Amino acid sequence: MNPTSPTQTRSLLLAAASLSSVLLLAACASPPPPTASLKLAQQAIATAEQNEAGRYAPGELAESRTELAAANTAVSDKQMVTAKQLAEESTAAAEFASAKTADAKANAVNDEMKRSTATLVQEMQRNAGAQQ
């Protein structure tokens, strides 16, 4: 065995203590709040509201708001990973609400065009019968 001097022993203990402190701090550190994900969810909800999702997709819009509220609660509870996941779920629900709203509006336009076309066909048939 190699005898070590008290200075070497102290240096090794200091190095070991420093390494332990760094590892302990790294283990305790939590990720930063998911501000970008939260902001994206808020923007998606605002867009869905502007698109009238409250009228055409109220369930999906409510789900999005609930997920965002849960994400904000998770941030308050220092559960950043959960907060990010909930914010992303909120964004997805809001985007789905917007898509469902766009689909409903497009179907309404399509139905109106079919009615208009049917009316024009009836008018044309009536006019053709009157001319004979």
C-alpha cells in the first residue's frame, strides 16, 4: 500500500465532497417551467374561440381549457414535466376543436350549396315546362 500524506487525504476528501455536492444539486434541480408550451396552448385556445369553437366544438374547447388549468396547477406544484405534457394536450385539444369547427362550417356551406343547386334545378325544370 502507498502511504498518503494528510494533504493528499484532505485533497481527496475535498474532491469527493465537491463531487457529491454537484451530484446532489443536479438531482434536486427541476426543469424550467414550460412557458413556451403554456403560451402555445393559450394561443391555440384563443384561435379556437375566434373560430367559434364554443358553438361547434364546445366539449373539445372545454377539455382544452381544463388541460391548461391543470398545466398551470402543475407549474405551481413544481411538476414541470407534467405541466409540459398537460400544456401539449391542451394545445392538441384546442387544435382539434378548431378543426372540428372548420369541418362543421364547411359542411354547412356544402349543405347550403346543395339546397341552392336543387332550387335552381327545380326552377329550370319549371321554366322549361312553362315554355312548352
